[in-house]
Amino acid sequence: MYNNKKRRKYHKLDLCFHFYSLYTNGFFLKMQITVVLLVVSTLMDVAKCSTLNDSKQLVSDLLETYDRRQRPVLNQSQPVVVLCEYILKGIQGFSEVDGMLKVRGTLYMEWIDQSLIWDVKTYGNIRSFSFPVSDVWYPKIVLLNSFDEPNPVGKDWMNIRVSHDGKAKLFGMEVFKISCDADVTFFPFDTQTCSMFFIAFGNTFNEVKLFSDTSASDDPLIKQTLKNKEWSLQNFTTRRVHQPMQRDLIVTTFVMKRLPAFLILNIFLPVLCLALINVLVFLLPPESGERISFAVTVLLSMAVYMTIIENNLPKISKPMPWICYYLAAVLIQSGLICITAIFNLYLYHKENNKTIPLCFQTTANGCISAGKSQKPLEETSDDMMLKTDEEHVNENSSNVTWQDISFAVDKISFIYFLLAIITCNILYFTITLSKAEKQGNTVINELFG
């Protein structure tokens, strides 16, 4: 019995050692295979790597007979087809006075250069190579409506990436200054539309043909990335405009909406406050002697703010900015307040022995406050009933002085000009905002459908 148990125990140990040996042998075998594969892969990669001599030989062979003055097509009767796409990077600024939009972006150009095709096996598996723009041909794309002197897109320090199949790519990154007429009708709630016109300069329409994938960019992420402190990009698109028997155009259109918060706080709010303060001139006592100086000071402040706004607007009459009509109305009201204050002081200091017109007396009686002291009535009710209406009017009129007339003019003028200023602002902001919103939606629908 004891020997049987001992035999079973050794048998189990033999099995454990057997499985352990199989496991360890298989593990080391896998490790050996992995190392071999890594070595082989490394050797293959080294074999595929291109050397400096390969690059020199490639450049020497390709540029030995290359002429950058010739279009890179074997059949010179065929055009070079160039894909153009404008990649907007940011809006630098927009000058309404000069009519100049400054944007930062990249004009992507792609074409086939049939003179720059090679076999990758011959040159150490080189699949692409960068050539300076001064060594190879590239399309001379010019911004047609440039604000400055037009120049071809592409600087001397840029490179053209050419693939082994002849596909050439150039990323012309520049800051473009565009001539763009501003429509400031609804300033500062306006929406501006500007376009960039690219054309292939130096070649006829049948030598270089431009095309572009018509696309509109309304991605919110792109708009957030391109957000400017003064302008909000609503949309932009790049499209090809085909002109029969003429060179094609690549047109990139921007739609921008102004952010009006700064102008409202720094222009409209001060003007509104000055207009409301100017009305308070009728609450100043005539004896203070400060009415005229107060009204004229506010009038001059209005003129200063009009000068500030004028410097930010183009000097054009069509279309006339609505803000000019608004400021003109506020300025006229301020001038009328000055005239009314001067005339009212003239009435206040007029001698009471001079006759007061009946219309003035009636107006003054209606404006005299209820708290003003009245003379005690000595007549009985029977005597009052016997008096005619004319006698009542004469009796009340005899108590009206030129100072009462001045008080009535102050009260009427204060109410009238206060209502006029409030009405003017409500009408301007309501109509301008609705018209500006409608104009922006119309532009976007026409351009982008």
C-alpha cells in the first residue's frame, strides 16, 4: 500500500516536470522567432532607406534638362490643370474708411508636372522630394483685387512638394490685403461681404486652367477658431468662375458680421446720456445763470462724438449710413434745446408791465401746478354765477406773469424733448436691427443657398 502511494506521487511529479519543460521550451522558441523577425524587419528597412547620394542623383537627373520656363506637359497643346483651394487662417482686420480687408491664409495649389516623374526603385525608394520654387515651374496665381501691388502667390523661401508620379503641391501662405467696398448702411450692425479673385497670370486661358471644388464652410468649430475681436465670420466659400474665351477665376467669398458691443458702449451710450442730460436744462432755475453754458457744452460734446464716428466711416453718400441720420437728429434736437433755453430766458426776464398774449396766458394757466397759492375768493357763489366766462378769463389772466409763462415753457419743453429723444432711439435701434438681420440672411441665402 505504501509503495503504491509513493509511486503515484512520483508519477505526478514526472507529469509536472514534463509540462514545465514543454512550456519553457515553447516560450523560448517564441522569443527566438520574435527576435529573428525583428532583425529581418530592421534589415529590410535599412535596405529600403534612401541615402544622400540617392537624393543628389535624383535632383541631378530631374533638373539636368529641366526648364522652368516651359509648361510641364509633354503635349504643349494641352493645358496644365491646377487645383486651387483657399484655406482661411484668420481675419486680421477690416478698414471701412480705406475699403481694405486683411486676411491670413494659404492658397493651396496642386498640378501634375510630367517632367518630374521617376522610378522609386532607382533612387532608393524616394517617393517625394521638395524643390525650391526657384528651381521648378509653378503657376503664377495673382490676387486680382489686391489692395497693394499684385504679386504672384509664392515666396522664394517656399518649397514645392513633388511626388514620384509628378503630383506637385504648393502651399502659398501669405497675408492678403483685399480691396473691398464697405456697406455701412446699418453700422454698427452691418454685415460685410468681401471676395478674393485669383487668376493665372502670364498664361492664356488654354495654357493654364484653374478649377476648385465648390464648397461652403459653415463648421461652427472653424468659425470659433477664426473668430476676430471685431468681426464674426458667418460663412465663406471658394468656387471656380468659368469665363468663355477668358482665363478662369477662383473666387473666395467671406461673409462677416460686426460685433457691435464695443461701439454701443463707447458711442451710442454716451450720445444717449448726453441727449438725456441736455433735457435737464429745463429743470435748472433761471436765476442760476448756468442754463446757456450747460446747453452749449452738451451741444459741443455731441459734435465731438460725431467727429469720432465720422473718422470710422467711409466718405460716401450712397449708401448713407443710418447712424448719420440718427446723430443728425440728436444734434438738431440739442440745437433746438439751446434755442428754446435762450428764448425761455428772454421770456423770464421780460417786464411784467408788457401785455401777455392770450394764448400764452391760457397755456400758462394749464401748466401752473396745483400747489401754487391762490388768492382767497371774496365773492359769494351768487356773484360768481353772475360773472360771464370772459370776466373769469380776464380775472385769471390778470394773475399770470412772464415768469409763469417761462415756467410753462420749461414744463412743455422738458416733456416734448424727452419723448422725442426716447422715440428717436427706439425707432433707430428697432428698424436698424431688423433691416440688418434681414440683409445678412439675404446675403447668406444668395451666396450659399
